[in-house]
Amino acid sequence: MSTLPGDDRFAQPSPADVEAGPVDPLDAGSGQPPLRVVLLDVNGTLSDTSALAGAFEAVGAPGHLAASWLPSVLRDGFALTLHGAAARFTDVALAGARTALAGAGVAADRLDAAASSVVEALGSLPLHPDVVPGLQELRQRGLRLVPLSQGPVGATERLLAGGGAAALVEPALSAADAPGGLWKPAASTYAWALDQVGASPAQALLVAAHPWDLDGAARAGLTTAWVDRPGGSPYPRTMAEPDLVVPGLDALADLLR
């Protein structure tokens, strides 16, 4: 785990602190605003996207295509955002799925239906096993939990409901509803999300499994936590180092205990 030097919200207690009583990491220290809101990335952070292999196989394509399809969707969405011409996640995902499926030999007259089936699968993926216990513990710490995805709100809500987590979070936010529909890691999208929940950057923690998301949030002034899935990979040196590194959401809750 890593922490920002001088950030008392995550500092280890000194012997004097222990003698005086437990330290609450959510309380402000040395003028630091307390953390109040946890923004949660969705695809890959909460959901187990490895299960997408089955969606490709179900339409007659190799399951391994899933591993390259979702990153290609993000690549295309980032490119459009860079030009200020962001498209909705579903549209970019459908276009990418049609290309991938056509290359795998799916017949032209089946492409639209097959692509729709693959994209819809994003809303019915299983949650990682640590997600529900972690969210429960974070809620018990008094934190507000807000999903923030590139994808549509409906898909996020369906995903969370299917995984038994809907009651643990506040209404989901989508980058599609941010000014210009710009995808994360656009700074304006993080700012918009914080405006929706009435929090300042210093009061918010972004949790994600994607270094690009954490880097963008850090540049926007948020505290960041990297969920290292599946674990063991070095964090990219070109990205802003996350404040916290955890193997799962349950470990994050333990850290903030």
C-alpha cells in the first residue's frame, strides 16, 4: 500500500495516538478535509469482465476476443473524447463488437444481433467476490458510495442489482451525462460527478482497477485507490501513483477502519 506523504487521513497511528484512543481515518487532520464520498469505477473494478468470454462464445465467436474488445472500446472512446466529439459508450461498444465479430467470421446478417448481445452482457456480469462485503463495510464507515461509469446508468444499475449491491450505493452516474459527454479521464467529468454529489475533490476518493482512471482523478485533485486485479502487476511509472493500493474492496474497507 502507498500513501501520500503528509496526508493524515491514512497515517499510521503513533504510540501516543494508540494510548489516547483509536484514530478515525475519516476525520480531518492537519487541516485536511475528511473523505466523505467514494466514486466507484464499474467495469473491471466492480464487475468481473473475464466472464465476457462466454458472451462471445454464445454468438459463435472465440471467447478470447473479449480480452481485446473492451480495451479497444476504451481506446476509441478516449480518441473521440480527445477531439471533443465523444460518443455514447453503447454506440462505441456496438461498433467495436461488430468489427471484432465480423473478423471472427460471424455472418453479416447476424452481426447487429450478436453485437447487441455482447454489449448487453456488460450489465449482467458477476461482481468480484470482494465487492459486496467491501461496500457494506465502507457504508458502515459512513461513506457515500457512488458508481461512476463510462457506460449507461441503466446497465450499471442492472449490474449492481444482479450482484446484490444496489441497496449499498447511491444512484449511478454516467460520463454520458457530463458536459459534452466526455469520457473519464477528462477532468471536467470528475468535476461534474463531484458537483452532482456536492463534494469537493479533497473530500472524494476514486476507486478503480485502471491506472488511466486513477491518473485522471489524481490530476483532478481526488484521492485515489488502485484495486490491483488480478494482482502482482507493477503500476505504470508514467501514471500518477495511487494513494492507496488494495487487492479488493474489502481490503480498502479494512484500511479505512
